[in-house]
Amino acid sequence: GIQVEQSPPDLILQEGANSTLRCNFSDSVNNLQWFHQNPWGQLINLFYIPSGTKQNGRLSATTVATERYSLLYISSSQTTDSGVYFCAVWVSETGNQFYFGTGTSLTVIP
Amino acid sequence: KAGVTQTPRYLIKTRGQQVTLSCSPISGHRSVSWYQQTPGQGLQFLFEYFSETQRNKGNFPGRFSGRQFSNSRSEMNVSTLELGDSALYLCASSRQEIYGEQFFGPGTRLTVL
């Protein structure tokens, strides 16, 4: 099956710093989403981005489907950005399935 | 518009029992998917329902089953519970028929003793 790898696995930032999270996938995908999972387990939608670039406040994302990767940029990080960030992709190779990446655990310290 | 709701939020069962979890999608969404999250395996796709039909299924044993009702609400059932079934079970709904943006509920945390 498809491999969805995220890097780095762990990241510690000082408040106000910028960061880039990466999602690599091993096969062609039909769609891609980025999520933030809060400490209570809730997955919060960040971006629905099969290709191109989108921005939402301090966050932006870019997906280059032909090169099989997506990037999530966080600028001027805040302590509330802490949590785990997941990318997830729709794949249709063996029926349609939604595969999650391995996640990046972000800690923002004041 | 109300989000995806899941009940119960927490559940404790013993090995061998069965459990039923419920998910109500966002109004107007007809696709409902279920996921299992464990520390060891991460987030894994269980199955997806659309218009009361299971369309897609992940690699889980037959002890895991589900159904969807005419109002799009969905239930998943796990029979003969094992310790390894302890997990956070997440439900998501989508408006689109295929490859749609997934919106997740808060999850049900199941502990099997």
C-alpha cells in the first residue's frame, strides 16, 4: 500500500518562530488534507489541498502532486499551535481509502 | 451548523464483550467513515458508508462491522473485544460522494480490560 511519511516526527519551537512540516507520499493520490489534532484527540481541518497553495492566517500549505509531497508552513507560532499535525490522502489503488501520515508532534514553548 | 457528533465519548469494556459506537454526521453529509487510532498503529481507515452502503473497507478483521441508516447516521460494532481494540475511534463525514473533505467528530475512547 501507499506510504505517507511526515517529517520531522518531533519539533520544538520557541513562540514566534516559523516552521515547515513535510508530507511525502509514495503513490499518486486523489486528494490531500492537513489536520491538527488537539490534546483531547479532536482532528481539526486545516487545509483541503489536492494541489496548489492555500493560505489561512498564519498557516499556509502547498501540494505538488506530481512530485508527491505537500508542505505546511506555520508562521509566528503560538503555544496554541502545539499538538500533532497529520496529512492524509485519498488513494484508489485497492478501493478508495483515506491514509494518514505518521504525524509531526509540535511543541511551542513560551 | 452542528459538527459531527459521536456517542458515547468514553467506554470501558472487558475482553469478549461487544460494543456499539454511534456517529451523527453533519447535516447534508451522506458519507461517513470510521477510523481507529492507537499509539502503535497510528490512524487507520476502518470503512466508509454512503447512502446506507459500505463502499470501502480497510484491513480489519470481520469483528469490526458497521452500518448506516437512511438519515446518514452510522454505527460501528466490535464483537468479541480484545485488549488490542483499546483505541480512540473517530468518525468523519463528507458531503461529496468521493474523495471529499473529511470532517471529524470528537471520537470515542474505548478501553478494553
